[in-house]
Amino acid sequence: MRWQGENSGLPAADTWPKNTKAAMGPKSMARLSRRGRQRRTKGARHQPAWRQPVNPFAPLEAVSPDQIAFIQDRSLAVLEEIGIEFLHERALAVFHDAGADVDRGTSRVRLPRQLVAHAMASAPRTFTLHARNPQRSLTIGGNRIAFTPVASPPFAHDLERGRREGNFRDFCDFLRLAQGLNCLHFFGGYPVEPTDLPAATRHLDCLAAFVTLTDRAWHAYSLGAERIDDALSIICISRNLSRQELKEQPSIVTVVNANSPLRFDTPMLDGMMTMAKHNQPVIVTPFTLAGAMAPASVAGAVTQQNAEALAGMTLVQLVNPGAPVVYGGFTSNVDMKTGAPAFGTPEYARATMIGGQLARLNGVPYRSSNANASTSVDAQAAYESQVSLWSAVMSHANIVLHGAGWLEGGLVASFEKMVIDADTIEMISRVLEPVEVTDEEIGMTAMAEVGPGGHFFGAGHTLERYETVFHEPMVSDWTNFENWKDAGGIDATGRASRLARELIDSWETPALSADIAAELDAFVVRRKAEILGR
């Protein structure tokens, strides 16, 4: 069967098998045809409306409550007995003033567990992330989920032009594509690194593009206090806020990675403390690869992850009690034959579930990821991403970074993979929607109308809901082999390539006042002159 238009919920009547048409009868066929002409939008690309999914299911837990308490205890022992290096004088001073054991010669900080517990008690369980478009603002925490596009790969790829270095043209096209995908809620970083722009001022062009090409919330890299300060200025301009008003309305996020094992570096700490001072969310994410930067076991790697995450979040709370923080989990393993990172593995899934348990234990929102190690948009990319996505969702992750577009272990941002991942996210989001159980939904009248041995194609119950009752994917092709072959035999990657181009080409400029656009442009010009004129 071939679908009539992209929004159809039933196949076109002229493509149905003859026996089906005969079984329906002329009256039912006529009713269906009339409804189809009234309600279908031929050629339109169907997507569910933009919404933030709510997870109604109990979280999966990989270990027992006693075991999670033991991991927490061992993590606190790491902080007390081994300690964490903080390569930043101001951070050391903050810890010293709070009562931690600070060795300034080695920059190592040992944190009493009572200090950690006191600091974490001030961290909010949920917070609102405000977008330039208020309709795109998000609740972070609880049972809400927010998905982001891939972030930070140095390379881009599509079927048309192949693998290439990241550039500003592709950066902007990824923003346009993500803006057109309703399941992507905010930007967790640059979808690809635009290496053709000067490194010193690149952030200004990228953050301005977030404002002008999208209406969603976005991320600023914690690469020093100055770049974060520029990001704070840009978000204030775009949302017409003062710095004080910004403190009351968290509007940008940053990710701070620990330099695993057991170290935080200077630029990240600069950005972290500047964000904390301005009450903007910090996602503290150790990058713990079991067997390389962490012990070669799931339990050991997540214990180290937990220690590093707690240390970073404690610093945020000491700088500004009550500032929003997110527990970041990004523990996987390496290929022990080559040392290469592996993603979407059973170890990754188990670590993700344990990370969710630890985030809930410590009372903060949880971040996970959609990752894979495949070098192409193939079956490996799909099944490793499925493991990643489902383990993130069922561990009750509140933020899924790299939700769409990640390829080659994070080295590549793929246009086709972004569309395929978005389609997967939409299917998962549909699974999360509650099932309505009423007489009307069950269709008791329809069963009586059809009776034994009949069919439901022409039943009123079917005709009233056929366009919207079932989820319709963007990429999947449900035709039979002959029709698929006659249409060119295009596989899912090829269909995703076409759809990506359609969405980019159909992008429309989000509303932005002329005054804000002019102020933003003036700020970028001035800051570039100041940076390059030094």
C-alpha cells in the first residue's frame, strides 16, 4: 500500500488490494474519499506539535537501593580521602572558606561529606529554562524530558557532500534543521564546530546565530569567564532583560566536563563560577570511560562519575546557593582491543540507569545522551542509538544531550542522522503518551457495527479518527517491495537526506524585533573589535 500524502492515516483507495476495496463496499469507500479530500494535506510533512514529553513510567534501576547507597558512600569516601584537583585559585578559596581541606601546592581539595550534603541540599529539584520564545520555555526536572541536537563535533556529513570540516554554513543549516524538528527542545552546544571562523571571536557569531535563526534556548561553552559574560550579554539583549532580571529567569545552560580522573581545569571552572554567580544552569558532566579515564568496571566508573559530579555541583552551590545544577552522566567503556570509545553498549546502558538513580538520590535533574560509535548512518548507528535513547528515557533523564545527529563517537554531526534520530524521538515520545481507556476509545459500538467476520476500514469509529489515531513516522516507508522499487528503491538514509533538505529549505525566520536585532549586531561588532584589537 502507498500512502496518499504525507499526513495520511490510511492508504490511498486506488492503491489498496482489490479484495480490500470489494470488502468495504461502495458506500464506505465514498465516505472515506470525501473525508480524505476534506482533511488531508497532500505532500505535507507530518510532525506532532512541539511539546515537552512527560515520562509516566517508573524509572528502570540497575542496582538495588542498598547498592546505590553503597556507591554514594564510596563516592563520598573518594571526595574525603582521595580528593579532587581544582586548577583555579578562586575555586580553592571558595572551598577553603567553606571548610574543605585544601592543599594549595597540589590544588587538591578533600571535601567532608557533611559539606557536600549541606551544599546539595540547596540545589533545586526542578527549574524553568526560559527561551526567547516563551512557548519554547522548558521545565527541567521531575518527569519532564528535553532533547537537544548533537553538540561540538569537528566534522559535518551528509550524502550530498560527504565528510568535511565543520564550517559556519553547516552550523547555520543545522540550526535551521533543528528549528524545523519539533522534538528538539533546545541547543546543548554548537551542532558542529565552525572551524572556518576565527577561534577568538567564533562564539559571538555562533551565539548571535542562535538568536536570529532559532527561537529555542541555547548553550554557552564554559571556556573562560569572558566568553560566558558575552553569552550573558547576548541573552539579555535577545530577551530584553537586565542582568538582575536574568538571574531570576535562567535562560542559558552550560556543560562543565571534569577532566577525568578527578580534576577540573581552569577555563571550565571560570565559566562554571560565572554561570553560578548569575544563577544560570550548570550541567556538571564527568567524561568517564571505563578502562581509560575510570576503573574498568561499571560500578567503579559510576562511583568516580558520582564523586566528580558531586564535587562540581558542590562548588556551584557554594558560589550561589540555590543555583540550578544538573547531574550529568556520560559513562561508557572503551574497546579494550584498541582503546577507542564505545557507545550504545550494555555497559553504557547500565551506567546510564545507575546515573539516574544517583541523580534522584541527590535530588537534582539528570542529563544523559544519545550516542553511537558508527562511522556511517547504518544499522550500527541505529541500534546503538536505540540502546542509548531508551536507557536515557527509562532512567528518567530530564535532558538528553546529543539527542539527534551524533555520529562516529561524537566526531561527526550528520544531517541524515539528525532526521532519523528525531523520528526515533517522536516515536518514543508517542510511547510515553498515556493510553486513553474509555468505551469510546475501545470502540464497543464499532465492534457491534462490524460484527463477526467483518472489517473496520469503513466503520464510523475508524473514519472519525483515521488521520490522527496512529503515529505516522517521517522517515519510515511502509510500501510493499514493488512500489518501493518503482519509486527508486530509496533507503531510510536517502529519505532522511531528502527530508533534511526539505526542512532546511522551508525554514522561516523566527520573529525578532528590529531593535533587538540592531542591538545584537552592534554588540557583536563592538566585541569583535575589542577582542581582535588587543
